[in-house]
Amino acid sequence: MTTEKIKGPASYFPSIEKKYGRPIYDWQEIVRKHYPAKHMELVSMLKSEHGMGHGHANAVVAHTLAQDKQPAS
């Protein structure tokens, strides 16, 4: 029996939810409330306003932008 391993930004989601105590959906809503903003502006916002680490913030932003097909400029 083979279990497919989750790859990309979503692979961080279980640890993000555990560490920061909120579901990914909540974090995505926070990101969306700051549109339009550039990728790194959104990452910086999660880090400075919510104390999220860079890798976790980047994973949430990358996944959310990809879902919403926003320019990642």
C-alpha cells in the first residue's frame, strides 16, 4: 500500500495549524484581506503581525495566491 506524500506548500499545513492554533482556512482569509499585495508583502505581514516564521508564512501565501491565481509579482 502506497500513501502519496503531500508536496509543496501544503506539506507545511499540519505543522502551521499545530504551531499557530488556527486552521489554514483562517490564515488564507487573513492573506486575502490584504489583497492586492505582492507575495513578499503578504509574507512580511504574516511574520510581523502574527509572529509566523518565514517558511510557514511563505507556504501559506504561495498556496493562497496559487489557489486564487493572483499575480505573484
